[in-house]
Amino acid sequence: MMADNQAIGLSPCTTPGTVCVLGIDLGTTSVKAALVIETEQGQIVTQSCSRETEAQADSPAAGAQGMEQDVQKIIKALNECLAAFPQEHLQRVSRIGISGQMHGVVFWKTNQGCKWTKSGTGHTFQPGEVSHLITWQDGRCSSSFLSSLPQPQSHLSLATGFGCATIYWYLKNSPDFLKPYDAAGTIHDYVVAMLCDLERPLMSIQNAASWGYFNCRSKSWNTEILGESGFPLDLLPEVGDPGDIAGRMPHDWHGIPKGTEVGIALGDFQCSVYSCMTERTDAVLNISTSAQLTVPMPLGFQPPETPDSLSAVAYFPYFDGYDVLESNIYTQMINAALAQNDTRLSICPTVFGERHMPEQLASVTSITASDLSLGHVTRALCHGIIQNLHSMLPFQHLKEAEVKRILGSGSALSRNEVLKQEVEKMFPFPVIYGNDVDAAVGAAMVMLHRRYKPIVQDCLI
């Protein structure tokens, strides 16, 4: 975990006239927050904080295939992050940008989704009538179940863990579960709705595309297709563009002033890209709970009207149209692998398969007695992660796309020298590494700039 209140330089957040933006990322394993200001030299991160959520929860309805998180614990980690920031800095915040793990879905009851309380540092909220978050890692929707659903009018294939697929699963397997709720969204849509007291959730096209059954060209849900199959259309959020203002806070929050603007919730990987991509010849490699390799698409690019279910490459909305293609033991593992430059051991790390190839599960081959040390296993695992990315978006494709360098982001990559070595072996480009709060910083930068960069092609892992 990174240090709380990691300050950079002086405290320019308190300088009169300085615009200070709070960026928040609600990730799969942790919540991150960053205070960012705009200066003549560019953006400066003045404070940052990270908290593990430890939110994993049982899934009674789906059993071992389910992957759910306790929203109470996620919000607890968020509150702890903000409580770690100096009050005088939070009082200068004028805008809030929020990103988070895409695809997942949480349900709540309108006007009962949270409870606000007042403390010495201002108002905070706790979840009220809210379900667990069913995450992007959820595996309850089998291939046969997905094939029984209507074909989406979208360039993206439907997959287990997608919000609309999960709603269909409840509709067909546990319809009573849905009855208490009249609103739904991603976990970051939920937080935005609570902060702005929205009567109806508002979702960016980035998050809508990640749910499935969304047409990015028309920026609309497949309501006719969904309605004909009995899908509860009232659970679909309204949709807006990334960078739009969702609303203003009717309360102060941890000392952040009442009336502060809150942006529509954004995708975490888009924000990670936004925080570091500066040239159209950049590729961005993000490795955290999941991994993505992202490259720009040509100006004016439009994705295919129908998805290729066997393709490892997916196209996701970025900003302003389609213009460009997620402890000590850990330290010991990395150190052991750094002493082991090579190994014959081979690990395919796809424990959950891939969306385009769900049957491709993990495997270990070329096992010998001499290759079973911690260093061999860790080196082979890191190599397997990067090899899997390379198999889906190989060096030659990046070269053809005129990529000149790779920008690395994500907590797993920023903390793991072995992964960095494997990246540089597999992708012979200059590589520049960021840090593990890139998505939170990216969300803040979107609200600082209120201008947009292009859309990205995302090779999902």
C-alpha cells in the first residue's frame, strides 16, 4: 500500500485562485484518491491515498461462480481515503472526477440508497438499501446461458460479468432478488448518484458500453431488443458523455464544499490511459487486477457494427468519439524472480479464460524438479502474463499502428520489476512507467480539462 498523504512539493492546493480537483478510482481491490491542480508547468498531484477494500463477499445465489463485493466496505475505504487528506485542501476542491471498475452492477432503492450523517469534518454517507456489487469477474453466466440471450445490436460481444447479462441471470434464475430495487449502475455510478442526490442514475457511454446491449454509434440502449425479452428497462440508467457534469453536491462531503461539481462516472482503464497518453504514437500497458494493452485508432475510426466473438481485440469508448484504438510475500516473490533470469517452466495464467476464448483455462507445462523454486515460478508467471498480452496484440501490430513507445500504468506493473523486464523483452519499444493512482489522476484530469482525447482500442485480459 502506498503511503497516506503522499505530498509532492509545497501545498499549492491552498493557494488562492488555484483550481483543485479530487480524483477517485473505485477499483477491484482498492480505492484510490488524488488531489490534482493545474499549474503553468502542467498538472501536479499534491496528495494521494490508497486503501484496500477487502470487500469480497459470499454469493448465495450463484455459489462458487459468483464474484460479489460488499458495498459497505468499499464506501468505508473511500471514507478512510478522504479522511486522510488535510481539511484545508479538501475545502479548496471545486470539482470531483470518479472512475471505477467497469462491467459490474449494483442495485439500490431510489431515495434510500444511502444515509447521510454529520461529523466534525462535515457530512459523510453510508450505503442504505443497496445490494452487493456483482463484479466484472463474476462467472455465473455460462456460455450456454449467454447463447440463450438475444443478440445485442452492438460492436461488443456479451460476456459474463457484464451488467445486462447479470440482470438477465437474476431475471431468469432469481427474479425476486430484483423486486426491492428500482435503480442500478456500476459502483462508481452509484457513488455519483449518492453525491448528487440523483433521482435516476446517470451513466457515461464508457460504462454503458461495458454493460452490453448498448449501441455506441447512436449512444442508446438496445431497448427494443431488451424489451421484447422482458428485460426490466427501468433499471437502465440514463446515458451521457464522458466529461459531462452529473450534478452538484447538495451537501458538503468530508469538508468539500456544498455545490461542488461532480462529473459523470468514467471507466477506470480509460482514465488510466488519459493520465499518461500524450501522443498518438503511444501505446499504454496497464496491469493491475486485470491487464490491458491499448493503442490509438485512426481519426474517424468506427468499430464494426457486429462483434467478432473470437477476436481478442475489443473497442471501447474513450473521449470525444472513436478516434483511437484492473506485502511482504509479494516482495519476496519479486526478489526471487529477479535472481532467476530465465526458466523452462511455462505458465498460461488465464484462470478465468478470456472473453473471446472462455474455454482457454490456466495451465502449467514443462515442469521439472529444477524449475520449481519460488524464483522459477514467479518468473514463469510474469512471462506468461506478458506473453498472453502479446498473443492478442503482438509487437508487429503495434509497429503497423506506428506506435513509438509504451506507457506502463497500474499497481501490479509499477511495483513489479520482473513484469517490467518481461514487457521490455516482449515489446522492443521505449517504455515509460507511471504509478498506481493513474486512474484516479486521470479522472481528476478529465474534470480539470473538460476537453477530450480520442477513443482507444482495448485488448482485454
